[in-house]
Amino acid sequence: NLKGIEFSLWLLLLADVNRKEMQSGNQTSVSHFILVGLHHPPQLGVPLFLAFFLIYALTISGNGLIILTILVDTQLHRPMYWFLCHLSFLDMTISSAIVPKMLAGFLLDSRIISFGGCVIQLFSFHFLGCTECFLYTLMAYDRFLAICKPLHYATIMTHSVCNYLAIGTWLGGTLHSLFQTSFVFRLPFCGPNRVDNFFCDIPAMLRLACADTTINELVTFVDIGFLVLTCFGLILTSYGYIVAAILQIRSVNGRRNAFSTCASHLTVVIVYYVPCSFIYLRPGSQEPLDGMVAVFYTVITPLLNPIIYTLRNKEMKAALWRLGGRKDVQPH
């Protein structure tokens, strides 16, 4: 938490220096931005507020319940569920970084965000999103070891190794987001301040910069493209080995349980990567469509994760029953 605060202060300092440099060069620096938000008729403001508030409440409660269940139930004190705890926490924080400001726009028509607030929001989103990207890859590697190398799994995925790997995902997300955020806000912002999105994100911010953004667009494409394709490629490779190993299991129940566990993770991965690839890895921009896709991976995906993991994972369902006082339910 202290490191996150330090990075946020560093970014605010960088943004302040950038504004002062612009002012010294006789350019007018914007002090705030206006989030245009989702395009909708005014009469739909309250219904949209209620709908997104319900989604946000379910996201926080669902992911919080998963974290509580894993922490309380000793049968789930295993690497797979330790990583799932991190995933649930990431989903809660990603949603909390985006949705409250969106809700304020629907109900109070409060669409103004300060320059520093925009910097922090962009940093937080890419920090958490990149960490989640690394975490999905790590979870696939965990399933690969558990299914393809079961005899060595306990000696490889020790408690300390799990902690180091989890810390590595957070550190990687921090460095990636720090680079992207500082690279965006080194640009001068002196003209229009209407962000055609419901949160501060790289494509929308680059459209407002008062300078040539060709280098930024290229760096963003290469950086995020390399990250997404590498992680997704490693995940697919892991699952290629996993499927081959599962097909060799003689027990029908064993194959079914292995497929069920892996299908949950693979479903979440696809739901996460496809919208992100659409936003960052294609030329040009279709702004209204971008907003709808961004809603999916910032609002809907954090809600889907707990649903997918509880409905398709028999151990999680059994643990939830035990948490509720039903001791007689066991996973099959």
C-alpha cells in the first residue's frame, strides 16, 4: 500500500511538472477533464445508475465472499485458491477504480475529474489490469503443474514460491503501468478536455494531447500487444499440455473434474483477453463501440469471475455451503 501511494505521488509530481513546463512555454494547461461517459438519453440516467449500482454491489459482495470463503475454509488453502483470492481482490479494486465515478455521472451529472485524478485513475486501471493479466498466466501454469506434473507439484508450488510469484505479478503490473502512465502524461494537454469515455484510458487521452502522438500509439501497441500475446500464448500452451494430459486420465470422474476446473479458468481468460485485444490491438477507433466494449471488461468481467468460479467449481460450491452452515455437502 505504501509503495502504491509513493507511485501515485510520483505520478502527480510528474503531471505537475508537465503543466508548469507548458505554462512556461505560453501554453494553457488543462486543470481538469470532463468524462463524457456512455452516450444515453437523459431519461435513462436513473435506470442506468440503478443497473450499474446493482452490478457493482454484486461484484464487491461476490468477490468478497470468495475471498472470505477461501480464507476461512482450510480445505481451500492451496495455491489455486490462493491465486483466486488475488484475482477476486483485483476484480474488486478494478471495479472500484472505475464504477463509482461512472455512477456519479449517471445520477449527479458529475463528470469532472481533476488532472491528478485522471492520472491516478489511468495508472490504477493499467496497474490492476496488467497484474490480472500476469495472474491469469500464473494460474494457467499452476494448473499445468497440478495436472501434468502431479508428483512434483507439492515440492514446486510451495507456500513461499506462491508468495513470490504473486508478488511478482503485482510488481510487474506496477512497472508496466508506471511506464505507460508517465509516457502518456509527458504529453502536453492544452486544448479540448472532454474525454470521450467513462474513465481515463490511454486511447481517449491520446486524442486530447496537443502534440504528435504517433510514437505513443506505436509504443502502446507494441507494449500492450507484446504483453497480451505473450501471456495469452503461454496460457494456450499450458492448456495444450493440460488437455493432452486430461485425455490420458482413465477415470471418467477424474477427467470431468479436471475439465471442469480448467474450463472455469479458460472461460475467464477468454472473457478478459478478447475485449482488451479489441481496444488496444487494432488500428483506428470506433468511439461509441469502444465505450461498450470497455464496459464489458471493466464492469461485467469482474462480476462474471465469481459467478463462473462458483458455478463451475464443485469445491468452491461445497465450501460456500460449509460457510453457510451446511456441513454435509462435499464436492464430487
